[in-house]
Amino acid sequence: MVMGPQPKRKLSKGRRDRRRAHDAIGIPHLVNCQQCGKKSLPHRVCPSCGSYGGRLQVLDMDNTATA
């Protein structure tokens, strides 16, 4: 059995934490829908009314639900 590469030295806690400094999950940016005024993610169809860019994109919101 051949082992893969292993680290030569143990990483210090500071070096490990500096590498992980950018791994935090950010707060999602929300915009108001032009049709219904509810919050939704930008550049996506509104989950409550089905409109995007001021126009209706989804005709029937009941049939779009996935199981």
C-alpha cells in the first residue's frame, strides 16, 4: 500500500487560522421585488410572485414546487 503525500511539519494555530480567515459565510444580499415588494435574491425570479425584471416569468407558482 502506497501512502499519499503528508505534511512535513505541523501547521501552527496562527497559520491555520489566517488561512481560514476568508472562509466565513457572508450575509446574502437581498433586493425588493418590483411587483410584490418582498425580499428576494438579485438576478433571480421572485419566489413569492414569480416575476423577474418587472415581468411575470412563472405562470403557475403551484406547479413549480419540487417534491
